[in-house]
Amino acid sequence: MKQSQGEFEGLATYTIEVDGQERSYEVFEPSAYAGKLPAIFMFHGSQSSGEELSKYIEFNKIAEKEKYLVIYPNALVGNWAEACDCNIADRLEVKDIEFVYSIIDQIKSNYTVDLENIYAVGYSQGGLFTDRIACEMSNVFKGAIVVAANMSVPLSISCEPSELMPITFIQGMDDVVLNYYGSDNGNLSLLSAKETARFWALKNNIISTPITSYIPNDQDPSVEVLLYKADNNQIGKEVIGGLNITLFSLYGVGHTWPSTKEFNTNSEINDFILKYMTGHL
């Protein structure tokens, strides 16, 4: 393990060995904080990097204010092993889940981390990987936010989460990179955005009819909000903040990290964390 200052001011770069491979990740640590830090993992899209995602979304400004530790892992071969047998990382059997576990072990040694408040956020292909995180690491992550991605069909077949988990999806309805309406193409097949939301509602034992609303709530909305809201008696436990599966569908928006007059992805992520954070009043 070694640490160096990243090129982007405010990020520290770490390396760690996983399955005989040297892996790397960036960390943003807020200044002048007291107590344990909630941790947010941010997974970048295909052929990108943690540093590039950090610059693109500018979430560190919120992390500095709210005192979040933000981790930006780097994919080994340009994309993440999303358990679909549909990309290079899957075919090479890259141990990305083990990589995430290893990062958590390392940051526990280097930072004061609130292990009860670890969240996953994924953009584009990193969002598809975040679905896998929710499938396989729900015992570790408190919640997940998926941006500009839905869910792969192969992963939906194998997915068996061990714990309930609130998840929010944010996707443009004009997204044709990871098609909002889904696709049928063998191992590259995708559920639609609404099928993905329903999939996760059922995995969380939510069988109630979803509630649909709009932003703004008038005759010319720009965002449709689909909310699956859990009945605590039905799911057999009470979840801080309530257990919701939410889909924000943005009219006229393509494959991007949405920021419009009516909707801001960074603000939504922050609101999500504050809603579900253990100990937050």
C-alpha cells in the first residue's frame, strides 16, 4: 500500500493488491471534521477513472460541507465486472467485489469511517456495477444510487441480496447508451428503467402499487418520479428513513449526470444519504 497526492487537488491516491493485481483508488477527505465519516463509493463509467468522475460531477463540494469521505475506485481494465459475462472485466474474471472489500479494510485503517453508513453510487457502467454491489454487498452498504443506468438481464437472474436496501435510480428518458427502455441483445440485454425499479421493489419485499408524481407538479413536468414505498409490517423490519425504491425519469435528457433547473443529481444523492443515515435526526 502506498499513498500519494493525486493530480486533482484534494484527492489522495492509494494502491492495493487484489488477486495478484495492483489496484488503485482515490479518496476525498473533508477538512476539519469531528467524529466518524459516512463513506460514499463513487463508481465511474466505462473507459473513465475515479479522478475523471470526481472532476465531472463535482460532488466533493457537497462532501466538504456535509463531511463525507468519498472513495473513487478505478476499474482494472476500463470497465467493471458486473456479473453479466458481457464485458472484458467479466471475461477476465476481475475480482471487483473483492477489490471493494479490500478498499473498505484499508480505509478503516487510514480514516475514521462510520461503517454503519457506507453508500454506493454508480454512473453509467459503474451504475450497472452498483446493481451488483446491491446484489452481493447489501450487508455492507446502507443504500445505493444508480445514475444513467438500469440493470443487466443476466445480473437480474443471479441477484440474491442478503439484506433489504433502499435504492434510487436517476436516468434520462432519451438515454440510448444504456437504453432507458431496455434492450434485448443476449448477455448485453438490459431491463428497462421501470422494470429495474420493479425488480428491486420485489427484492425488497415491496408489493404495493408504486406512486407516480412529477417535478414540477404542473402541466409541463420535466421529471417523473416513480416511488415504491415499503410497509414496515410487510417487510418485517423498520428501516431508518423508510425503505424506498425510487426512479427519477427525466424528460428530454440523454446519457448524462443530470443537472437541470428542476433536478440536481448531487443534491438528490445528498438528500438520500441524510434520509437513511443512522443517527441522523
